[in-house]
Amino acid sequence: LDFSEHSPDSQVSTRPSNSFVIMDSLLGFVGGDFAILAADANAARSILVFKQDEDKIVPLSKKMAMAASGAQGDRVQFSEYIQKNIVLNELRAGFPMSCVATANFVRHEIASNLRRKPYNVNCLLGGFEAAKGGCLYYVDYFGTMHKMNFACHGHCAAFCLSLFDRHWKPNMTLDEGKELMKKCFTELKVRYLLNMPKFVVKVVDANGVHEIDLAAE
């Protein structure tokens, strides 16, 4: 008798795969009056690297940005879908969504599609609000969402979370944040097997979303 059709292993293919996390690295943390996000610039699939200038951090509003990792098609489509809907909601309501409302919207979109057509996407959302300062939300491909002081997606977490735990502190200045991010990049360059020569780094503060070049500083 063949029971393979009813065995638990026969259902594995229906579960969303997280093998994509091997290829992407996302890092982020909050300071006193800013949030900073970093993502590797590699666009890769399997053992091939297509390009090394991919921007995986998209602005969602004037003071909110989202870094995404995952399968190339899912990541680009999901990022654009979230970005356009945030803008549409702002046009309809007349005011921008708050950081927590944006994070809950992203979480809801991933969770509601989990058992139908799952997105293989992990996200870090960084924002700034005048009353609260910088904020950071962690969202994974299962629809889990949590507010964090610092967070990582991908294998970079094995190297960078210990640095965040040791060096992060509340109310960090932007210069201190830059130095901490440089420490993470140095650790990945020395310890991590994969070659990630370039990271895109963006800061979200009272002046909006802007990119910084840590390699030039």
C-alpha cells in the first residue's frame, strides 16, 4: 500500500519556503531621533549574482521606509504594492499613516495571503514621528510583527545581533549609529561566507528619508 499521498512529508511543498533568507541581509535600529536601515545591494538567485547595485529599501511616505528581502519577484512586487497603497491611503485620508498603522498594514497583507498565495518576503520598517522619535518594526514572512530597538533578517543576524546587544543604547546620536553600522559591515566582511561588497543605508528622521554613504565617511 502507498500511503505517501497522506504522509506529512507530502504536504511540505505547500508551505512557504524561507530558503531565500540565505541570500539577503537586512539590518536596522533606532536612535534618539532617527531610524536607520541597511540592506545588501546584491540581486542574486541560487549561485548567480545578477547585479550589485540593487536598492531593497523603498520609501513609503515622507518619514517611513521599508527594507525587504526575499525572492526577487515577490520582494519587488510586494514592496511596490505596499508603497502605492500607502500613498493612495494618504491621498484618500488627507494625512499620512502612522508608523504602527503602516506596520500593521504590512503584517495584515502578508498574513492574509499566507495560506493562499504566500509572499516570500521579510521586512524591516523604519520611521520617525515627532511625538515618539524613531521607530522600527520587524515583520517576517509568516506575518509576525513586533516593535524592536534593533533587528536583522537573514544570516547576518548571527553576526550582527551580538554587536547590537553590546553597542546599541537608547538615544544614540546619528554619528554613533553610523559607527555601529560600520562595525556590522566589517564583521560581515570578515566572518560571513557570502560576498556582500556594498550595502544601501538609509536614515529616516525629521528631515525625511535620505541615503547615506558610509563607505565615503
